[in-house]
Amino acid sequence: MDAPITTSAGNDGAGGGHWFAPHDRPAFDPSAGPPVVAPGSGQESPQGRPPASAEPRERIRPTVEPPRLQGAAQAPFGGQHAVPGPFVPPTGHPAPGTFEQRVPPQRGAQQTQGASPDAIRIRGTMAEVGPIADKVTSYFYALLFVRHPELRSLFPAAMDTQRDRLLKALLTAAEHIDNTPVLVEYLQNLGRGHRKYGTRAEHYPAVGECLIGALSRYASGIWDPETEAAWVRAYTTMSQVMIDAAATAELRAPAWWHAEIVAHELRTADVAVLTLRPDQPYPFLAGQYTSLETAWWPRVWRHYSFASAPRSDGLLTFHVKAVPAGWVSNSLVHRARPGDVVRLGPPGGSMTVDHTRDNGLLCLGGGTGIAPIKAMVEDIAERGTRRPVEVFYGARTDHDLYDIDHLLRLQQIHPWLAVRVVVDQQAHLQLPDAIRGYGPWIEYDAYLSGPPGMIRNGITALRDVGFPAHRIRHDSVEELVVVGD
């Protein structure tokens, strides 16, 4: 989830902290967004605080092996159901990716069939508060900051984008509350990703109490002891999954990496290609993304996809498009220079190449969403395989095809690669529709990267030409935006 969450005994959220007594593990961060994706593209004020140091905070080490949860923890989320399709989380996302972080639609009556009692109550709560989500989230943060002012420093200075993320994360959890494998994967990604905020296990009770306080206030028409108990059980289990995932990750990798900008190339007026040198080895897979924080906007993290396969020199490349009112993207495009230092969170996302298969790849990349697709092409080339790869590169104008020369050079070198350009203003055709004139795609896996609208339309177009859901991969729909802020 995006912000830590807890519960309370009364409608105002008072009391009940013992329900969520955390185990002694690092906790998840209130200010994170389910990569979901994606990296976020909310409206950001260009005004802000002066630059601040990006020095690392003290890392958290688990000191006590937590006991296993009782009851709900041993039978998580109310039941075992078949996975409806590959979960591409947010964060985390995602997607991110899968961790995609895709905000699921509101559930209809038919989707409650076979659901556990807890799932029915939790989904009923979310349906009740959905139309007044802004009031619920505002009240939640008001409770949190008044009762626990020490947690305010974990959140970004401006909360406009952050407010939306809490409800989106809750909707994602509610969507998969009875699907343990999917929900656990989603929560584990969040728990690992939230380490970079320096949060701790003891933050969970505060957040949970305030969350239940907000929900009980605005879902008063359906709120009863059984509903509150359902939320307590679900939240206790979900929070422990995130705590455990963070503790495991702590033993394997740092919470963040410092990286120096060693090259900054402005390709267009609003697109820059940045090359970074991390302060220690940074493991990732082609097609994944990371979160990035600048010194100009402390605690404001945005997601960007790696624009190349892992390199022997350890350098990392990103494509960044400055979006209107985008704090981080505008700083990276117009303000950053070689020598500046940024922070990177852990890699995320599942839009990666399965090298155990020999299926072809159908790749749709819109705008700077071409970055992870180029990385996957390089990854296949480096392995010496000859599986067919069809890349559709979409842009509004010729001028926006800022990386076409590099892709065409790859096409000249590798006969298994085909690159096709789709320019909206010339063809009067949107990128997803272009695939209908080619194919067949029976032996292909599909990968989509770009603006959320393009991904949604692309999924529809792929399904129209017969692609099964499990062969469509993407890391972004709402929260995760690989193409900018």
C-alpha cells in the first residue's frame, strides 16, 4: 500500500493499537506509491523547497525474529482462489509491474460470488467510500499527522499526489483479497520498495488505527463490529507480509543506492537521456524500472525504466520526459548536470524477457516508453538468440522519435528485429491499432510500455487479435508511469 495503515476501536480511530502490534522488523513507507506504477504522474507544483542533501539515513536492521501471526496470518486473506491472470503490479506497482500497479475496477455483484466473508465486508467498505475518496484520504492523513506528528517527515512536503495513492492501494488489495498468491506478491513488492523511506515496523500500528478511523467515519452506514474485525484481520496479515519482505531484502541489498550523473544529453526540448554511475553494483533485469529521488525534491520518488540492458561497466541509462508541473522530471531534464547525485530505490517490475522460451516478442512502445523495450532488445542480442522481435515505436510527431536512429541501427545488425514507426499526425492511427495490419501473432508474447491510455488501448487491441491475457505484459497503467513523473 501507499501509506502505512492501521485500525481503531472507535469511529474516531481512538485506541486499538494493540491489534496491530508489529513484530520487530522494518516497516513499509507511508509516502511510497504503489509502484504502482509507475511510477506516478500526478500534478505537481513546480514550487518547492530548496535543494537538500541526499545523504543516506541509518539503515534499519532486524533485531528480533518475529513470531508467526495467529489466525488470519496462517490462512491469509480468506481463501485460495485461482489466479485470474498474471498480476502485474503496481509499484509495484507497476507491475510495478507486475509490479504493475494497476488499480482494479470497482467490483460488481457477480464478482462477490465465492468470496470469503471478510472479502465481502472489505469490498463493501471500499464501494461505500469510493464516491467520497478525497474526504476519506484527507481525514486519514489529518488523523495520522495530528496523532503521530513524528511520521510527517516520512511524507513529501506536498501531499496532493500522495492522497490518491492510499485508496488506489486499498482497491488493489480489495480486488485480490481472496487470491493469496497474487496479493502476497503485490505486498512483498511494496514492502521491499518502501525500505528506501526509512520506515520501521512500529509505524504500522499508527497508520492502521488512523485508516480504520477514517473508514469507520465515512462508511458508517455499513460499519459494524464484524466489518471492523475483518479489516483488523486483513491488515494485520498484510502488514506482516510487507514487514517480512522488507526484512528479507535488508539482508540482501541496501535500501537505496547513490548514483552520480555522468552524462546528460538533451534529445528534444523536453526529453533527456541520463547516464548514471551507482556507488555500488546495481542488479536489475532488462525491462525493469526503478524509483529515483533528487536532492531538489527530498522524499519525492518517481519511477523510470532502465533504457539499456545491464552493462559490463555498471552504468545505468534512463530516458526522462519533462511533464507539465512534474517536479522530478523537470529537475532531471532541465536542472540536472553531470556530477549531480541522485538516489535509486531497488529495481521492480516483471516486464522482462523469459529466456527459457523461444516465442517471438511483440513490443509496443509509446514516447519514452520505448526505453525498456530497447533494453529488452539489447538483452536478446547479447544472448545471441534469434527469436523474432517486432517493435512498434509510437509518437505524436517525427520530432518525438528521439531514439529511432539507435533502434534502426540495431535492426540493421540483427535480422530477427523489425522496427516499425507509427506517427499519429501522419498515419492518423494510434499505436495499438497498428498491430492489426500485421501478424499473425500466434507464437508471440506482447510487451507494452508508455502512457497509461496507450497501455489500456493496447491491451484491448491485443485481446481483439486473439492474445490471451497471460501473454500480455506491462508494468504501468495508473500508479506506475515509466514515461515521466
